[in-house]
Amino acid sequence: MADFINLCNQSCACLNTIGLPAAVAAEIRSFRSVRDNWSSLTEAKENLLAVQTVVNIQVAKEIEKSRSVHPLVKLWLSRVEEIIMDKTLEEEYEKLTISRFNLSRRRKLGKRIVKKLQKMNGVIEEGKQFTDYGVDLPDDPVLIPVAKTFGMELMLEQLDKCFKDNERCIIGVWGQGGVGKTTLLSIFNNQLMMGRSDFDVVILIDVCNSEILNVKAIQQKIIERLGLPWVDTETEDTRARLLMQTLSRKRFVILLDDVRKNFQLKDIGIPSPNIDNGSKIILASREQNVCNQMAAQRNLIKMQLLNDQASWGLFFSHLSPDAQGSINSSGSIKRLAEDITKSCQRLPLALKVVSCAVAGLKSLNDWRDAKMAISTGSLGEFEGVDEQIFKPLKYSYEKLHSTTKKCFLYCTLFPEYSSIRKQQLVEYWIAEGFIPANESWRGSVLIINKLISACLLQETNSGLKVRLHNIIHQFGHWLEKQESNFLVQSGKNLESPPEIDQWNEPKRISLMSNNIKDLSFSPNCINLETLLLQNNPNLTSLGPKFFKSMINLKVLDLSNTGIKELPECDELRQLQHLNLSQTPITELPKRFWVLKELRYLDLSLTEALKETHDNCSKLLNLRVLNLFRSHYGIRDVSDLNLDRLEGLTFLGITICTEDVLKKLKKTHPLAKSTYRLSLTDCPHMKSINGTDFNQMVCLQELYIESCPNLSELIMDQDSEGLSDMQVLTLRQLPNLNTILVKTLPRYLRSLRELTIYECHKLENINWVAKLESLDKLVVSRCEGMVHIIAESEKGAHGMQIRRDHMSEEQEIQTLVEAASQIRIIENKKKIDEESVENIGFPKLRSVILSEMENMVSICSPRKFPSLENIRVQKCPNLARLPVSKEHKIIKIRQIRGSSEWWKRLEWDGMETRRELEKYFIEI
């Protein structure tokens, strides 16, 4: 072989001398350098994986900020996955190394290696070029993703005809589960969004009220779609009144999907549509009777099953080219495929799921086995669901890898109406051991994509969450019952837990989102691995021996409950994930350190937590530790003894002394892991500089609170590392009188939310006009605040010259000094105006001002291209809004305040007032 290679080298040298076409020369080089090129390819693959890791870290940051992944980044990641998953070249190379010498095979393989190497290097360079990894979610909702449909034309015609009849205000669409009601409403929603301008707003909502009506979730969806600020402390009745007021002024279309039971629209805040207001409601239900009860009895549309031609078209469209080829080339396979199609009973959901499951089949035996598996067996029935739809679902489920099956069933632990954050799923899956921690993001993306491809999961518009179709959710519960490993009663409005004997067998129990008040018993659940109790706000206590038998528990979520203390937890030695955020817990158990396997500990927003007994520093496997805005803060440098947590990738921390901040300011291992930082109760801190956060390269949120002597905040210099701060809160800082921002530093360019509360010595915050990414501005109870942006009046420049008792010389001297001062002010004003004109709040959507008696202005009129909401409360001297005939707020949706304040507002003309009056809502 060596002699042959030498001969090739000599031949190439000769051919290079006499001249050779480039393509031929390249082919010869690829032939003679197979092994060298293979080494280069291996190295390139390692580089590609490294770049992929960097990109995935940035993507995770974007998801944390509730931004959508940039389409180009998403496309790049999918291409990387294709390259990595393609193992054919490795198999060919391995054959070459162990087989006898074959010139033809070597030549072909050499060409393919060079081609893949070039492709891989190109993809690596693309990955290195990314600067933006996410995009802001659009103000208007993205069209609902709908795959190509078959046989929907007749149903769409019926719905459109009914919709165009002005006397038909509430329309009911009914039919069995899986027949296509959701698809019909989604298509119609998209048509309305694209083709009609005579409606102010179109909203599609999943109701899913089989057990209870989730008023809060529905209200949140409407408020989000209307672009109004969400106030979590408001009651459902208050929100209903607000929505009633807002929607009454609009011509709306609301599409309510999966209505299981009758409910009152007014309880949500939806006005009843009528001929006068021109609004419409379209609801979809499995039961005709529900449509009748919702006042749609005269405007009913019954969903029809697909005909044979549409059924076959839908089935065939989801198959791979190989599967389609096998059908076209074999009459026997085609007959089997047609039989499988018929077994789906012309139900679109069943056809989609089963066609995805058989998409890759090619041989006659494979198709025969698939037909047998789908057509045999009885699965039982669910309310409103035909057994036939579960058969293809089960076949699709059985074809999944065992790990993917577990991940799918985990999704069914959540309430039927809810969307699930991908990041939350990933953390649970890691704790359960479904995914290795070192492959957490990549592994979870692969599994989620597989479930989406199998039509068992649906991705939300933002790409940050997933959800289950209600039929899929019910199917998941059916599977759980077969395995007897699950106890799921999430979102059922329970006030009492299941009977104690029901806890004995399950591996996973979900009682989240209920009203359970007490768990004072000691269940015998030795098999239990996951216990989800979050969002039970009235749950205040656990029995002293509650955890006694939970020796295999890995996931425990008690967030947003009323738990004040944890009972004895010595038995929880396998626990990996513990969430106690937003609980009134006062201290961690003294023997908490025995939870050696704990990797995820969330203690954020624990406002009563006083003592941890130094347990956190002993949990050496911690990867995520969140103490952000906890009452328990680091008060001494010696308390900052978390250095041993070498695997920490996420840290949220509360600091109570300047010395601790100085330690983190230096090159400290914890600084690089800090994502959220709260500075609170630091009595000796007088000044903070942006450079104090140099080492915190991942810092996204900074919360400064109750530092009584803090007088200045200097954020004028670029930090070497910090570049991605999203949220800044300044709260209860009575002596803060200076915030210096001359040139906008890089770390403020991404700031999206700014809250200033009880900072009494601030008279203005002119610097906010430089925040090009600012989305929300909240200023409250700042007694000295006179202007948000102070701008001098023309002419006098705010200067008063007192001439009484002045000599002529004194008066001349004073005028000279005043003239000099005026030139300085004019120059500064010119610079400020240029800055404001260039930036001008391009992304600001919401402004909330409250309880500031001295405030007289927000700023001078200007264009606010994104401003949607203004709320003014108890600011009696704020006499003008920053609008004029020339500067209109084109996207305004709501102005809230008292009627007295609205009446006193001054305008540059009644036309401006009339334009905005329809958006005013009285508080």
C-alpha cells in the first residue's frame, strides 16, 4: 500500500508539472489523501461540536429571556444535527480499513470525505459568524402553524358562510375528538388575520374545561393578545371588568377551542356579541349540547369525517419518499397501506399520527406487521373519543425509543390546558435520568423534535413551550393507567388529596395546580420518583413523616405553595431536583446536607427564609442554585463559601454587604455562573459602578433594594465581560440622587425592563431615552420625581435672574455669567435632543407611573413607535401626555387612570383628545 501511495504522489507531481484540469487534480488529491482527510474530518467534527455547544448556550440564554430562537440559528442547528447524525461515511471508512484494497471504493470515498469536510468547515464558519441568537416575539401573534390539509374545503365554506351572516353572532362547531375541529379553527383564524381588516382583534383560545374552567389562563391569553400588562395580584373579577371594558370598545372575533362544558362569558370578561357591536364568537366542542348551552343552537356546524380520497391524500403526504416509492412499486404494499388508512376511520388526527409512525417502512413484511399491530386489540373508550383513534396513537407510541416514551408520558403530568416550558421539562428529565446532564440541551431537543414529528407534541408559536392536543393528553392518561405507575390529578380544583392507599404504587404523582390545603399524613410510596405539588397556594403543611418512605424520590416541586417548613428529609438521598421558590419557608432542615445527589435547588423569592445552616455549600453536585431575592442573603465574605461547587452553571444570589460584592468583582468562580443578582440591605454601600460586575459575564437581572446610603449609580463605562443585562430594578433607595449614564455602555443595550420604586431624591431619569431595547418602564412612589425626561423650555432655559438690590456692575456680571451658562445648556440640550431623536424609545411598549405628586411631565412629545399601554395613578400634577398633532402614538391600546385626572389633562387640540379617548379606561 505504501508503495502505491508513493507512486500516486510521484504521478501527481508529474501531472502538476505538465498541467491538469483542476477538477481532475482535486479528484486525485482526494484519492491519495484519504487518511489525512479523514483525520481532518474528525478534527472538524470536534470543532463543529464545540461551536454547537457555544451556540446552544446562547440559545438557552435567549429562551431564558423569553425570546424566540433566531430562524437562521434554528436552521443552522438542524443542519448540524443532520451532519452529526449521518453515520454512513463512518461505516464506509471502517469497511475500507478492514477490507482488501479496492481502488474504485477508495476513489469514491475520498471524494465524499472531501465534500463532507468542505461542508462541515462551511457550517463551522457560519456558526462562528452569528451575533444575534434570538429575535423579539412580534407584537401581533404569529399565524397558527397548520400543516397541509385535505378535505377541509367544504367545512371552511360552511363556516365562512355562517360567519358572514351578520345575525349569526355565536357559531358552534361540534364533532367527535380528532375529527379536525382545532385545525378548522386554526385555518379560519389565519384567514381572518391575513384577509380581514374590519375586526380589531382575533383571538384563538384553548379552553379545555373538562374539570374546571381555568379563568386565569384564559384571561391571561386575552390580555396578552390585547397587549395589556399582566398584573398577577389582580383578582379574576377585576380582570374580568377590565376585559369587559376593553373588548366592549372593540370589534372582536374570539375562537374558543375544546369547550367541554357550558360557562358564562362574563366570568372571563368577554362581552356577548350581537348585531350592534359586530363581534363574533366561534366555539368548538365534542358535544352538540354544549354548543346549544353556549347560545349557538341556531348556528351549528357538524364536522364531517374525511372522504376516502382526502384520507388517502393526508396519509400519503406524511410518508417518506422511500415509503411512497414502495407503495407505488408494489400493489401488495399499496393494499396494506390502504387498509391501514381505512383503520383510521377517516379521522385526521389518527391519519397524521399513524402515517408519521409508518413513514419509513419499505418492505412488505414491515407493512404487514404494521397493519396487524394497528388493527388488533381493544383499547376501551373515553368520553367523546372513539376507540379507533387510540389504536394508531398506541402504534405510534410503541415505535418510540424507551427513553422518548418516558419523556412523552412525563408531559401528561401537566394540566390539560397548560403549555409547558421546554426548559422546565429538560430539568425534570435530567433529574429523572432520562437524559445525561452533559447532553442536556442537545438531547432534549432531539427528543422534543421526535415527539413533534410523531404528532404527539405541538410546539407553541414562540418555540419556547410545547403542549399536547387534548386527545393526545387523554391517550397519555390511558397509557398511564395501563402501567399503574402514575397518579395524575393536576388542574382538577381539588381541595383534598387522593386517598392514602392510592399513593402506594405510582412512580410519578402530579397534584399541581389545585387548592389542596393539607398533606399531614405519611404515605407509603417507596416507588415514587417524581412528586409535583406546585401551584397549590393553600398548601401550608406536610406531615412530620411525609417523606419517610420516599427513598427513591428524584424530583420534588413545592413552588408557589404555602409550605413554611420541610419535615425530616433524611430519606431523600436520591433527590436531584428541589424547587421551593415563592414559598414562605423560614429555614432549611439542619440535616439538609444529606441530600448529596441534589443538582437543582431553587430558593428564589423565599421572602421568609432566614437560615440555611450552611447546607448549600455541602451539596457538591449542585448545578443550579437560585437564591435570587431570597430573604437569606450573603452578609459576610466568610459566608461566601460556595467555591467548592465546581459544577455550578447557574447561580442566583442575594448579597447584603459591599465586601461580598468586591470579592465577586475579582476573578471568582461564582461570578461567571451568576445570572441573577440581588443587592439588598447594604447599609454602608454609597456608590455602585457598572465595572463592579465585570466578571459576571452571564448576568441577566440586577435587583438593588433597601440600601439606605447609596447615593450614586455609575453606569457609564463598558464592562469587559457583562453584556446581556435584561432587567434592572432600583427599589427603596432613599438617598440615590445620581444615575450617571453619559455614553450608553454595552451592558445596557439589551435592557428590556426598568423599575424604579421609592427613590425619592431622583428628579428625572433622562438617561432612559438612550435605552434602545427598553420594553417596560415602571416608576412609582419617587417623591422628588418631577420629569421622566427633563427638557428645558426655549428662551429662559429655566433660569431666573433676580435684579433687586443689584448694582449696575453686579447686574452686568450676572448677565455675563447667565449667558455663559445658557450656551452650556444649549449645547447640552442639542446633544440630548440628537440622542433622543436617534433612539427615541423604539421598543418601549408599556409605561406605568404611580403615586408621584410632584411629577409634571413625562417628556416632550415625540414618536413612540411601539408604545401600547400607559397607566397613571395618583400623579395629580401630571397635566400632559407626550403626544401632539405631529407626534401620535400609533400603536396605543390602553390608557388607564382616574376619571378626574383624565378630565384635567391638557391637549394641543381636541382632535388629539378624541383620538385617544376611546383607549381610556378608568381605574
